[in-house]
Amino acid sequence: RKPFMDMLGKNISRAKRENQKIALLFLDLENFKIINDIYGHTTGDELLNRAAEIINHNIRGSDFSGRIGGDEFVVCLNNIKSVSGAVSTAQKINQAFTKKIKLEKQSVDLGVSIGIAVYPDDGDNADELLKNSDLAMYKAKKYKKNSFHLYSKKLQHELLVEQASRYALEKNEFKIN
């Protein structure tokens, strides 16, 4: 995680100097826990390696990716012209994960939910972009499996209201007049 965040920070600094945009894609593998539990950790490790290969096969040479924990990956798309470039890459990655993944002993179905945040529009530092792309991924995962979602300030507000409402329900704080 740290090497990825350091590299992302450097790329943000360069993008700022050169007045460029960067997209951060936050990916969460669907069904990974079930597959890992059924087939074991060795197969889970093999699957993580295959997922990394699939991701890297669907990004440009100037971009980079990393696994930041569990079944979560991030991709930095450097020097994008517009958000549509990030959307196109997210669609390619989603499409690649619709095919069965062949492992040494079996083939498995694995999807991916992707959140997208763009520098400088959705954050001006690595931590903010990571947080916002993670929020967008959460929305993609909740909305429809194997999809992507773009971050927006409206999304952050929606998630805060949802969280506050859930908390109020748990604490029985709603009243009907």
C-alpha cells in the first residue's frame, strides 16, 4: 500500500505541474471470499495473482496498479484527457472479469466493482482520491455487481445521510407525528 501511495503522490505532483488529470480506480473483487473459503488459501493466492494480471493487461503502460489489501486493488490512470478515458478502462476491466478465470485446478467466476475518482476534481492528494474512489466503489458494489461508479460530492452526502438514518433506526430515534 505504501509504495503505491508514494507513487500516486508523485504522479499527482507531476499532474499538478503539467496541468493534467489522473483517475484512480478502486477495485473490489466479487465472490473472492467465497472462492477462497471453498478452495483454500493457495487457490485464493493464485486467484489474486490472476486478477492482478487481468487488471494489468487492461491498462496502458504509463498507468500502474497495486493491491492494497485483501481483495482490493487500485489503478492509477495517468494523463487522462477526460473522465471518459477512466470509464473506458473501467468497462474494459469489468468485461475482462465476466469471463471464467482459469486456475491450475478449476475455473471460477469472479466479478469486480470499481469506483472512480479524478484528480483534481475529486481530490487534490493521494489520501483524498483513495477515500473518494473507495466511496464510489461502495456505491457500485451496492448498486449492481460487476459495475463501476463515478465519485461525486452528492454521493458523499447520500452515504452520510444513509449512515445517519441507519444509526437513527438502530437507536429508535425516529418519531411519527
